[in-house]
Amino acid sequence: MEDLSIYILTSNCARTLIDVDLFADHFFDALSADARESGAPELIVLSLQEVAPIAYSFLGGTYLTPYFDAFVKTVKKATTKLWNESFVNLVRDHTGMTGLMVFARADVLDKIQWIDTAHVGFGVHEMGNKGAVGARLGYVTKGSTSKAVDLTFVAAHLAPMEDALEQRNLDWKSIVERLVFSHNKNTLGSLQTAPNERSALLADQDHDHDHDSAHADKSHEDLFAPNAYLFLAGDLNYRTSNVSPSKTDIARFPRYDASPEDPTHYSHLLKEDQLMREMREGRCFHGLSEPPIDFPPTYKYSSGAQKAAAHALISGEPDTEWKWSTHRWPSWCDRILYLDHPTGSGTKQDLHVKPHAYGALPLFPHSDHRPVALAVSVPLRVKASDNPSQTNHMVPEAQRTAPFAIDPSWRSRRNAARRKEIVVGFLAYLSLTWEGNGLLLASSLGLVSAWIALQSLWGI
């Protein structure tokens, strides 16, 4: 059976342009030396949170180009250095401040038949200061030109703060209910010219009410589509406590040099992880799995730690101290989850996703999060639903897997939020950016000049 190699990375960018050279040099740090020697993955997927300042993220389009381009350059430099392989950026999409990028190795590009995307916001008034963006693509299996395996990738950024546990669980519910793939599939020839999120959503606004109906289940696909592999990566923001740390709690923060028996070894704090507990109790991320965590908390590092990280990365000297921000519990906020096997496939061992590496990259000076990466191989086989004898068996199991039903108003709710994003983005652009300040100043000067000129004319 043919396997597909995928490298997934999630990174909170803290609204800052990354240093391409630094990031590229450590982009594949999660891989062992043997894994690097085995060759480049077929697909690289990036989940990006706080990808750019709110004004640029909400306005979208060319305002985000420099931020996405920085990651294109990073992937190109990293893959060229290790394997001298060429990758093509197939997807660069976003919901507000959360971005998703998918790259395909050039020699497998012709195996990708189509790509579909989906968006949901669950921040303030359902805007995209927090939200998720998904891409589902059809990957042709070996020896078949007409059938494809479905691969679903979701980038997400959930509610922050220690005490927002219930809201994070509700954000997951929103993803299941309103991250809907509407079958607007782009073929490979149209991928590079596909409309961006804003233009697509605005074009649909006149038809919101026609599409939001009880027929949604017939014309749209939910997150748990039959026979699809699913990967979800992002700043999920689950913490290691339900309350902020006190001054005495700081002594319990993980230390770099602590042995596993030491109470300050990070493995002891990991036992308090909210996400593991909530998944175990069946309150979120139903049916998803995660490889064992064998790396320290990815958040929240202090500004001093970020400065030290810059020195360590540039000098090559190891960073032998973890400097934590004292007002947040060190936590594993950045996670990558997946369905262990495609929906509807039962538990066949040969169809299970095989994780090969799951680890954190170094701390970079632009963010208080460490990126996290997952390397997996995915067994490929033709969709069982393409076999008429198996179709009736597949659909009921897919329905049982989805923990929540699709919200029939998903489209109108997203469009309404998108309109708010444009307004907020424009106001933020005027008030929070140098370009906007200049435009506002020029407009004000123009109005004052026009008023003076009119006063002069009236005085004649």
C-alpha cells in the first residue's frame, strides 16, 4: 500500500514577520537525522495563528502577502537545503488572523485533483480574531486516475486564558458545526488564481438565505466526511491550570535542568493538561488522537527568553534556561491532533495514521510560543464509498462520528461576521498602522485646506 508523507507545523506568529533565515534553519528540527535522510515529505502543511496585525488580517488580500510570502521563502530555503526539492504552494488561506498553507512536492503535484476550503470565526461577534480555516484535497492513489483519497487539514486558534476552558470546548463545537466544505472545489489548473476569502464571501452574500436551509446536509460536507483523513493543528490554548498562577506557584514552573524525578520536571505539569483531560472525558475533539508529548511547554515564554533565543539561534550556543512569563502557567498550547484512521474505515490496522515525530522547535525571537511539528505517514487507498457494495456501510458510521450536526445558518453567520471584519479592519488600519495614520492625516489636512479655501471664497 502506498504511503503519503506529511509534515505539519503550527506556529503562533505574534502578528510579526518571521526571520526567514532563522526559521528555515530550524524548520525541520522535529525530524531525526534518519528521517531527514529518508527524503522530503510529499506535503507540508502550516497552521499559522496571529499571522499578521489585526488590520491586515481582517482586510486580507494583498495586505497579507508579505506574511505568507515569508513562509513560502522559509519552506523553499529549508527544503532546498536538506533535499534540493522543489515545493509548490497550493493553499494560502485564512479566517481573520488564522492562516493555513499547504505545499506539495513538485513531483506529486499532478496527484492532487481538487482543493476545497472552509472558514469559521468564533472570536468577538464571531469574527476571526479567533477562528479556524480548513482545506480538503483529493489525492490520487497509485494506479488510479479517477479516484482520490480525501485529506482534511484545519488550522485553528481557540479562546485564551486559563479560566476559558468551557469557551475552548465551545470553539471546538463551532468548528464541527460551522466549518463546512461547500463543494466549491478548485481543480489544479485554477488553484493559483482562486479568489481569496473576502471576494468569495462577498460574492455569496446575495444568496445567503437561499443556501441556508435544511438541504445543507445534501450539498455540503462536514468536518468528519466519510473516508477522509483529518488533521487539526493550532494554538488550541488549553492550559495546565484553571486559574492564573500565584507568586508561590512560580517555584513549580518547569526547569531546564530538572531530572524526571524532580517536581519541577515538565512531565509533572503535563499531568495537569486541560486538553488531555477534556478529551479523555469526551468533552472536546471527539475521536481525535495525539502522539505522546515529550517536549517542554510551548507557552508562555518571557520577553527575556525571546531575546536569549535570538542569541542562541544566531550563535549556535544551547539555551540552557527556560524563562517563563510569571502571570501565565507554562502550558502546551500548541498542538496537532488527527483522526487515527479515516472515518468509516473501522479499525483496520493497515489504515492507521503512523506518527514518526512530534516535537517542538526552538523558541524564535518574534513570538512567546514555540512552534510544534508532526511528521506522519498516511496509508493511501481508494475511498470505500466508491465501491457501491460498501457505501451503505460507510455513511452511518460517519454520521455517528460527528459529535455535532451542521448549523444550517453557517454561511450567513460567516458572511455577517466577514462584513464586520472589513469594517473593523478598516478602522484598525486607520488608527493602528503608519499607512493608515498617514492617510488619516492627509485626509484631515485636505479637509482643512478645502475649508480655508471655501472661507476665502465666501469672504470675497
